[in-house]
Amino acid sequence: MTDLPDNRELRASDRDRDRVAEQLRDAAGEGRLTLGELEERLDLTFRARTYGDLVPITSDLPIPTRGESVGPPADVSRAPREIRTILGSQHLNGRFVVPSTMHARAVLGEVKIDLTEAIVPRGEVVIEADAFLGEVTLTVPEGVDLRLETGTNVLGERKSKLPAPSSPDAPVIRVRGSVVLGSVKVEPRRWNRLRKMVEGA
């Protein structure tokens, strides 16, 4: 990894973690990492707190050449931290890395996020879901510990159909936000060949 301070005890930023994640995806696209190794290292990256935590993750990978553009693997992309729509619709699905925080905002429209095939980092993910005369729908695979937290609700609807997780080590997704004359819904999707979302799950 390049451009890191010598003091490895310094706290890493989201930008630092994103830079390491991008290098890992590039390495996987070049065939240097398997998909399993990519998921494992991305998990370590998103849990890293200091530069010392980040350095070993890419220590066996070549330093990327500046200006070189190498696309990420076709089936793994990085999800945006914010998805919003006004008088329209936005859909997010497929294979993507879920950031530690996301914001979904629907105003007179709909936002649909399908996490069935997503790579969820170990620990907690927070999704701020705001619906104003609109609808935010999350499709989540069974086995996830989804917690629909209370928030501002004015003549709106907030509900989850997801069953309780069977494992205490299940990934945790907290859904927060405000609902005004709209709805925030969480729906399960059964997937017989669902990929392991976290190592050891």
C-alpha cells in the first residue's frame, strides 16, 4: 500500500480504507486473489482502525503504478454511500461491497436495495432510510441480524418481514431514518445457494 504515514498507530480514515479496498479489487481482477481471499481481506479492511491494521492486508501485492487504470472484477463493485431519488426510482442489486454506512432517501419515489448477493463486512452496517411520500425497500437474505430502529414516523409505515437470525455471529444491519407519509420495508429473500456473507458464517 502506498502513501501511508510511518506512524502505524495513527487512526485510518474511510478514504484510507477505500483506497486499500480498491487495490484489493484490482488485484482480484488481475487474478492475484481469489474471490474468497478478496472477501476475507475486504472484511479486514473495513474493520481496520489504524494504518498498522491496513499495511499487512496488501503487503504481498505489487504496488500499483500511478496512472494505471485497472478495473475491478466484473462481478464485484463498490456500492455508493448515498442513493436518493426525487419523483423517480433507484435500484441497487447484484454483487457489491456494502459500505459501513449508507443513506437511502426517497422523495415522491422509490429506492430499492437488494442485499442478497452483497458482501457485508464483519461488524455493523448502518442504513439511514428516509422516505417522504415515497418508499424505501430493502431485500435482505435470511441469516442477517437486521434491527429496524425507531425513528420519526408521521403517518408512515416501518416494517420488517425478516425472521430472527439463527446464529449469534450473524452480520448486523441497523436501519434508521424518518418516514413521512411513506414506508420503509424490509423483505427476506430465500436463496438456496447463498454465498457466505462473512467468514465462518
